[in-house]
Amino acid sequence: MSLFSRLPEPETSAALQPLAERMRPRTLDEFVGQENLLGPGKPLRVQIETDNLSSMLFWGPPGCGKTTLARLIARLTKSEFIPFSAVTSGIKEIKEVMAEAEKKSRSGLRTIVFVDEVHRFNKSQQDAFLPHVEAGHILFIGATTENPSFEVISPLLSRTKVYVLEAHTTPQIVDLLHRALADKEHGLGNERISAGEDLLFRIASFANGDARTAYNTLELCAKSAMPVPGAPQSSGFEDESSITGSAQPAKHITPDLLEALLQRKMLRYDKSGEEHFNLISALHKSVRNSDPDAALYWLTRMLESGEEPLYLARRLVRMASEDIGLAEPGALAVTLAAKDAFDFLGAPEGNLALAQAAVYLSLAPKSNALYTAYGEVLEDVQKTESDPVPLHLRNAVTGLMKNIGYARSYKYAHNFEDKVTDMTCLPDNLSSRTYYKPTDQGFEARLRSRMDEIRKIKSCGASS
């Protein structure tokens, strides 16, 4: 068989291929996710549909569809296709294929060279592609899980367009699992397997954005599931009731089976239902009540149930401003640092950063003074007239503006001994309002003392 083929031929029969391989989409419409790249009218989709491509790099996490997209491009464009693996291919193989591609190019045939895990190629190996990419002998498509800015040589990087692929969301993976259970031609449809929605969600959450992992888990469950007593074992299964459970299944995947295969406990959880809101409420109120043990428990329970860690990070940031505020100004920095740490480390190591933030918030002094003040300001903004900015607070950037009173009577605080003036800065209709009322907790006690000092200076008349 030639090194060149319109499509990469499977090395094994379909019956022996893993479920993840059999379920690869065969059209762009079957491709799930990456709507920002492949949605209708998006540039990459248009390039594929018009067969007007240039060399490119796909950068994204495992199981997000990099290889699948490269194969779709090969299927849908008029190109010869050569898959390369940086794990098994060396400089000798690269040179042989490049020489053959150059001959094809002279005959008017275009060759797509797909390099999986291109970051594993060293500089010399990457250099071997460069002259052929530059001369147009090949259309280069690389796939990498690592930042190409650091892992791909600059000359090759400058000649390729980098497309960033995102990890699949949990609902997207659940949709893929539904398809696999219903698909008779490529999936598990003929095996009449039932699986509850909660269980599919659990598989999807465990996969952490990796569709291949989710398929592998579902296939392992299907192979390990016991037949339902009394169920007919024929393959005559005419609808998608394997998912809905509306007909008698031949096999049923149970939570206990999945727990045994994952070696992790199945926790009751509905990401979009009442249990989700119950648990986040428990976490928030435990932090507010300064209970670090309870905060750790509810945080860990949500993480182990499959909750999105960055959702929890966002909620911790909110707690820092809503329940702690200026009683401990460092709380906001701690929660944002925890979010960045999780982005950097991922799970499970990044979970500790979230736990650290939850304990810090629990032990920090509490104040909702800022939260209350913002609510009062918001109410005034919505319910009172929008008075114009007082003239003395406006900048007089032209002579006309100065002549009609802009900046007149403005008092520059730095010219005063106490750096405070008795100048009114609120609109006239709200000049008597006091919104922020600091508590005596933590750093706010100092702020409260400072506000009392400022009021005293203003009442006595600021001196210059």
C-alpha cells in the first residue's frame, strides 16, 4: 500500500476498533464543539468547504478533536493525506515522505502531512518540514497539547495559522455518549444498553473535557454490564430507547458498576438541579459563618461530584467581595490567585488552591458593608433622577467650558494640609446620602476610624 491515500485507512476492522475510533464524525455537521472555529460561516469552516487551506496548528487539550478535525479535512478536501506520529517517526521517515510529496506537488497534487504531538519533535526534525512548507510542496497540519509558542520552532510557527481548540463541555460529552448508545452502525445501538442521565453525566464529568476518555469509559461499562434478567438478547432494536429506558434493555449500566470501574464513589449530584444549588448554598453559608471544616467538606463534595472547578473559583471570588469585603482586602487577591493556580495546575493538584481559598475566606473577618453599600447606590441610580455632574467636578478642557463654569470652585485635595476638602462630590439630590458604613471587623475598623477622621475634618472646614 502506498504511503499516500485520500483517507487514512484503518489498520484493523471496524469490529475491533475502539468505540472512540468508530464514533469519529465523518462530516463537519457531526462534529461536536469548537463552534467558534467550525460554526456556519466561520473562517476555518469556509476554508475547508471551499478547499482553500493553508498550513495550520491545532492546539488544545487531549480528546478535544484535533486528530478528528485533521481527518475530516483530509476527507473533505482534494488532498493526499499522510499521518505522522512524533512518537514513532524520525528524521529519516520525514525526509522520505517529503521527497515523495515534492514529486506529487510537481504533478499538481497537494499533500496534507498531519503531525500528531508535534511538540515531541526536536528542532532538527521540525526543521525538516520547513523548506517543504515554505515551497508549498505540502500542507502542514500539526496537533499539540502544549503551547506552540514554546514547543514549535519560530520559522515553522510563522508559516502556520494556530487554531486553539477548547476542551469539550460536560453537556457536549453527554450528547456524544447519547449518540454512541443510539448509533447502530458505529456505536452501541445494537447492544441495547441503557444508562441513566445521571450516570452519563458522571462519565462526562470524569472525562474532564476529553471525549476519548468518555467513550472508553462507556465502552468498558458496556462490556462489563450484566444482561437484564428476562430481556430478549436479539439485536432488533428500532429506536433510541437504550437511552430513555422506554423499552426493555438487554443490558443496564448501574451506578455501582461505574463506581467500581472508576474506583471512585458515585455521589448524588445534579449539576443544573436542586442538589447543585443546595450544595453551593451550603458552601457559601459555611464560609459566611466562619466554619472552615464545613467549607472544606462542601467544596470537596462538589469537586468529587463533578462540579466545574472554575465555577467554584468564581463563587469564592464572589464571597470575597460579598461577605468579607474590606474587612480583609487580601481575600479578593487570594481567591483570584486560587483561580489562576487552578488554571495553571488543573485537577487534582489545583483543587488544593481552591481549598486554601475556602479556608482563608472562612477564617477572615466578615463584613457585608460594601455589598450593602453597592445595593443602596444601585437602588438610587435606578430610582432617582440622573442629575448632571456638578460643574466644579468637570474638567475645563476649552476656554468656553471654563467661561461657563466648568471646574470653577474645584478644590485640589493635595493643596490642603489634611488632603481633604469640604467639597461636595455627589449630585445635589443625593448630597446627604451615606452609603458605605464600615463595621468594626478586621481592616474595616481602621477604615471606620479613617472615615470618622475625614468627617471631622470636613465639619471643621478643611484648611489649606
